[in-house]
Amino acid sequence: MKGIAVTEAESQVLAALWRRGPLSFAALIEEVKADHSWGDATIKTLLGRLMRKGAVRSERDDGRQRYHPAIERRDYLAGEVDALVERLFDGRRDALKAFLEDV
């Protein structure tokens, strides 16, 4: 996931693909709307951004376009944790671990 910045909203589209992907556009819209009251245009915009970033790819399957996550959930999570450690713990994973053990 290094090098691909994904916003909170974009991560919700990725989450739908990780849960149920690959999905057609209609199925992706339905899956995202199950958790969010976003309009179709918003979801389409988020999907377009993810495709431009290389986080989602599309393939034609039986005449239908299907969307696939191009990054693994584990890689995304690792990138998010790395960013958190950098921002809040000066890059020190041991400080994050100590914090988590203390709460």
C-alpha cells in the first residue's frame, strides 16, 4: 500500500470490495449504500479516484465490468498503522505497543 494515499471515504469503497468483491458497478453501489447514505454519483467519484490511484482495477467478465481491489487489505492496514505511528509516536512502533498495553 506504500505510495497510495486513500481517504476515509475511499476506504469505504475498498472495504465493500474486500468484503464482497469483485463486484459489478450496480452491486458495488448497493454494497456501499448498505452502510452509507451516499448518492450514486458520490460512489462513482470515489471509485474513479481509486482507479486513478491504482487501488482498484476493472475487468470485463461475461460482458460485464467488474471491479476488484488492486491492493490487499493487509497492505492497506499496514500503511495506515505506519502513518499513525509516524504521526503520533515519532515513528516508534514500540511506543505504540507500550501505549496499547497501557490502555
